[in-house]
Amino acid sequence: MRERDLITVLDEYKQEKQLSVEALIVINSETFALLTPKEDISVTFVMQVKDELDGQYLFGIDDPAMTNMVLDAYEIAVDANPAD
């Protein structure tokens, strides 16, 4: 199993959380990330990544259709390039 990139984010309670970046997907010039908490790999978050002048920020996705589109794109990518 390959090592994933880890990022540290602040949650809504200002607590640091480590997340593993499972994938970055670009759809219609927007970037989305599939993230897994280091402490619970059975959970995956799909979030939008936005570039700002002072860094990158993660935003929740309000549109279930967009979330499904990101997950479908991820599944297609995995099927096209299976892990070793």
C-alpha cells in the first residue's frame, strides 16, 4: 500500500485533524479532494479545494449531484489505473 499525502486542518472547534489525501479530482475547472481522517479510515470526505491569496481552503459541497459526480470520476480513475 502506498503512503498518502497527509494534511493538517482545523475543524469547526479549532482542533487540528490529520487527513490523508486519497485523490484530487478536477471537474469543470474546480478541484475536489477525497480525504480520509487518519484516526478513522472507514470515513471519506469529499470537499472542494479553493485557492485564495493566503493558501488553499476546503469547503463542503452542498450539491449531492456534484458529490456523486466527483465520486463517479474517482471510480473511473481507479478502474482505469488500478493500484499495484
